Amino acid sequence: MHRLAPLAKLLLTMLYILVTVSFNKYDITGLFVMVLFPVVGYQFSFIPIRTCFYKLRIVMPLVCAVGLFNPFFDKNILFYVGNIGFSGGVISMVTLMMKGIFCLMASFLLVATTRIEEICRALRQLHFPKMLTSLLLLTYRYISVLLDEVSVMTVAYHLRAPGQKGIHVSAWGSFLGQLILRSMDRAENLYDSMLLRGFHGEFTYAEGRNSSRHGAIVFICCAILIMLVRLYNLPAILTSLFI
Amino acid sequence: MLDFNNVTYSYPGGEPALNGISFHISDGEQIGLIGANGAGKSTLMKAALGLIGVQGTITACGLQMNKQNLSQIRKHLGYVLQNSDNQMFMPTVIEDMIFGPVNYGMSREEAEKVADKTLAQLGMEHLRDRHNHRMSGGEKRMAAIATILAMEPKLMLMDEPSAALDPRNRRILIDMLNQLPVTKIIASHDLDMILETCDRVILINDGQIVADGDTLTVLSNKTLLENNNLELPFCLAGIPMKKRPKMQ
């Protein structure tokens, strides 16, 4: 994966996400096969899957919570396992969770194996607006600075408000206001710095790895496999072969 | 190299931050810009870079500054900001270093060569592919200077370059500044550093030039400095000692 051209990786990830979210909300068996792609990708990239879950531990629960209320709205029983009936709501909730987790896994794989400049360059090759790619690049660079700023402000608050858990609601406004003011100040300085170095609205990105024949074959094979999985319900076919 | 002729600037609704400033800086001069907080040092730097619109005329690199030739002038100016995080916006050092040259028309390969050469001159090759957000304060400061040097500027302006540096990094910075073969304007409260790196000092107060002359002459004038809310550099004042009560 690390050696694949950034554009190919980006296209594959986009295709994977599009195909994954396109599954019907009750098509849990068809969707289940989609887990293979990120899992195989992690193996080839020598990245432990637990790293993905660890890094995304804050986002994952949010994604999983998306379909949490489905069981209350869709109570129509779809099938029984023994005496236990599974409603459409439960199935769609699990499907939504799976879709979210798979998409996050695929996105993390892309980010973990591709530098941000390469992703931005690939996005520009796909004619994404330059404003969005610039925003992505600067967000990546400055998210840590912003978090540092938040951390410093939080420490400063707690040192003068001992025994308080979190930040009191009455201070939220000024806390956020300060953060915004500081960010604006920084943004102004940053823009000055860009202007002084000849910025004219577009970042120039490093030449990424070009597609090799090997890369092209991997890309085509993966794309075909993803489309096959979407068009044919492989678990159902396999089941019908053996039962 | 740089000429200020009766330059005046006021922030909206405020007192004049620059009040009839005039001076001339020749090629190769090393200028220390000193003054108390709010004296107008940073505003003067911004004016020199064309970041604020002023009354009066500024001539840089032989061109009288106006909106049309601003980018042509800025090509020859390098500005090192006080906060390196504000300056280094690209993910890695090398990307940051080639940002300016590429924007000014250099090919990427050529820009990388210049960047590598600059890093080698500064002995900072190990920082080449480092992520900007994973460097120490000292490394960031050095890398920020390297990003400006990669633009091969004729005039470098630096805002508090030694701020937040530990003594060792400060020493490295001073040595580096003394080796740079470009015209420099260094705005700083670190008068000892100014003494070591500059051959001329401009002292400003309330947006006006109070003194302009040889570094040692200005920085050894205790009355002048104290009248302008400054103090003698430590090396000229002697070792400061904490006043302790006498033991009985």
C-alpha cells in the first residue's frame, strides 16, 4: 500500500466508501464481505488494525451511535434465529455501524499510508477546488497548534479554579471567544507569511509516486473486486453452493 | 537597500504608531531595531514589507513601494516572524523551504537544490523531512530562518529571533546570524544579541526615531536607554545580583 501511487489509493478509497454506503440497510451479509478490503490493506501495509481503533477511539463511538434509535422506529421482524426475532431496526442499526466503521478504517488506511501533501495533490488532480485542498492541508498542520492552545488555556483555567471538573458553563463563552480571537490573530500572521513568500492562491505539492504497471494492476484488480462484491452477494452465492 | 521617507501610520482610531519615520539602510548593513513594548518596531517592519498602507514613501531594493510592484519587492525581502508556528504552515520543513522559491517561479527541482544547500550551510540536514509540528522551539526557530534563507533574500527582517530560545540555541542563532551574508534588520529586546550581531542601531519610541547610530555608542548610553524604557545590555551593565538583606 505504501508504494501505491497516491492518486490510485485515493480513488480506491473513494470507490470503497461509495460502494460501502450504497448497500441496502438490510443487506448485512453483502456488506460483511466489505471488511476484507481494509483488513487486507492493513496487513499489506504492516499496520496493526488495533492502531486504527486506538487512534479513532473518539470518533468510532460517534459513528456507531448513528443508528442507535433505529430499533425503536423499525420493529418489523425480519428473521428469527432460534426463538429470537431480529427486527429491521436492529439489522439497519448494525448495518449503519458497519458502514461507518468500514469507511473510517479505509480512510485511516489512506491517511496512514499517504502523506497529506500527496493526498492534496491527488485531490487537485481530480479537480477538487483548491480552496478545499488548502483548507485540508492547513487544518492538518494547525490542528495540533489549536489543541496545544486549548490545552494551555485549560491548564490556565484549572490552576485558577481548583477542584472544578471541566470548565464551568459561565466561562464557555469567553473561553471559546478567546480561542477564536487567538486563532484569528494567528491566521492573520500566517496569511501575511504566505503573502510574503509569494502565495497566489494555490499550494504547490510535491510530485508523488507515479503509477507503475504493478500499481495499475493492483488498482484495477481491487476496483473490480469491490464492484463484484457490490454486484453479487458473495456470502449468499457461497451458501447456495454448499447448502 | 531600504529607504523610509517621512513614513506615518496610525492604527484605526488610535495614536500614530509611526510618526514621520525617515532612515536609509545600505547594502550589507546589520541593523538592530530596539524600543520598548508598543514603540512601533513591529509596525515599522510591517510597513517595510508592505503589509500595511502608510503615508510617506518607502523605497526597497530600488523600487518605490506601491501595490503594483509589491510582489516584485517582496521577492527580495525575507521576514522571520516572532512565532515560528505562524511562519511554517507546510507539513514538513522541506515543503516549507521550497514554498517561497516555487511561488516566485523557480522550478521544484531547483528549489529543492537551493533548500538542500541552505540546510547544509546551516548544518540542519537532519531537519529536512521533519514534520513542523514535531520539532522543538529551537529547531522551529532555526528552520523558520532556513525557510527564509532558501528564498535568497537581499534584505532579512526578523522579529524577536531570540525569543523563547535556550542559551545554547541562542548562541547557535547568533553565530548563524553573523555568518549570513545578507542585509538584516533585527527587532529585539535582547540587547546583548543586538550588540553581538548588529553594527548599527535604530532606537524608536512612540513611533519616532530617538537615536540612530553605531551599536556600541547607542547601547552604552545608559541615560538614553533608560529614558526610553530600556536598560543597558547585561554585558555592559555587569552581572546583575539580587539584593539580599544583610545577614546579622
